[in-house]
Amino acid sequence: MLNYAICMAENGRSRTFLWIVIGGGAFFLFVLAVFTLVYLTLHAGGDSASLRSSFGDKIGVVELEGVILDPSTVVQQLKKFGEDDSIKAIILHVNSPGGGVAASEEIYREVKRVRDDKKKRIVASIETVGASGAYYVSSATNKIYADNGSVVGSIGVISEWVNYGDLMRWAHLKPEVLTVGEYKSTGDPSRDMTPKERAYLQSLIDNMYGQFVKAVADGRHAKVDDVKAVADGRVWTGEQALALHMIDQIADFEAAVDDTAKAVGITGKPVLVHPDKDRKTVLDLLFGDISEWLPSREKLLDQHTGFYFLWK
């Protein structure tokens, strides 16, 4: 009888523990579901930012940050603000050393479209760095602001990779490459380039350089020869860049906001509208943006062969 009572007591404790576990798990899932629902409601995309800023005159702020390789996000943000009549002006907040040639050009074209076709004021506010491809993009805006100590310029083109041919020979490894076309394997990192291949790649870079200079001249309403005079790959401080007419005004971001507001007739402090960042993982939903800890195309840049408007 005593043993039976003990067994019954133990079974009771086991059932109690089981219900605690089930109840606790259900409560956790409920809280997680509520949290996710609230988060997604508040972070439904760029449109939600506009809805939350429904009062007052608004200025859109688009971040151009880091190495430019995928232009799609910035282009879509510019397009959305450009077509939103409640956004009176756009500030491109720049902190970038540049990036891919085609990617920089794509953003440049969208900036120019907003400026010329949409007739909407768009300016660039350079924070720490606005070099190479980032300067290429900035040159298409109505006005460029930069701090005294900002790094500006670096008009030029670069393409680089590691030649590991000696290492392969040391390891007794022999690459086998089948091609059709004399220049198809140009840039093969397992061997030295021929003089003709080097001349061929240099011709591509020279052409891209010419595109860069012409784009800056068009965007800045300057003469090509005047742009060429400073287009030797060097960077300048904001103070030096002002004297060279590469920027229009020394100002930090807040001063750029105030000046832009006045330019479009906004009185008082404007409402700044920032597009929401995409959250791509469950961990992002739970802990915020963890992208800086994950591999990205920018972090893998040194392993990617290509042509870049990039200051390194």
C-alpha cells in the first residue's frame, strides 16, 4: 500500500512537470507569434516608413554605405522616394569607397533620373568617405555636401587579382583550360598574361575611365578637361575638394538637411523618412540586424575578379 502511494505521488509529480513544460512551451510560442506579428507590422517595408511619417514635410534619406556591388536596394529606394509626392527632396547619405563599375553606373542613372526627369531635388551628404564609385553616384545629384575631413574623389578604375601560378608549380599542380577565342582566358590567375592580353584589359579600363570622367562632367555640369585635371585616382579632403569644385558646400548631415529643407521651401524641421532595412533571417527578427556577422558579397570582394570604381 505504501509503495502504491509513493508511485501515485511520483506519477502526479511527473504529470505536473509535463503540464508545466507543455504550458511553458505554448506560452513561449504565443509570445514569439505576437512579437513576430508586431515586428512585421512595423517593418513591412519602405511604405510603412511613409505611413508612420504622415505628418509634416518630408525628406527621404537613402543610405549609400559600404562597397557598391548590388545596386538593386538603393535603386528601388530612390525610385520609391522619387515617385512619392509627399517626399519633397532626397538626401543620399554617403559613406562608401565605391565598388563595381556597372553597379555604380546603375545607381548614377537612377539619381540622374530623379533629378532630371522627376524634377525632384536630390543631394549627396558625404560622411566619412565618398570615393570612386560613390563619388561617381554623388556627382549626379543637385548638390554635394561633405565634412572638412571627409575623403572625396579617387576618380579612376582598378582591376586586380592574385596570380598563384608559382604556388601551383611548387605544388606540382597543372591547370587544364579549354577555350575558344584568343582572349577567352585573359586574366587566368594560374599564369602570366601575354602582352596582347594586358593591352586588351588596359583598353577596357581606359574606356571605363573615360565613361567615369564624362559622367562626372555631365553630372557636375563641368568641362571634361576640368574633371580630367583631378581624375588621377587621388582622394582629397572635403576642404580640398571644395577648392577644386568637386563638392559644393562644407556641411555635416544635419546642416545638409537644413539647407535642403530651405531649398525646397520647407519651414521648420522636416520629417526624415528612412526606408526600413530588410530582415533576412529568423535571427534578424529575434535579435536585430546581424548582417555584419555574416559573409556577404562585399566581404568576399577580394576573391571576385572584376572592374571597380573603388578606393582601397
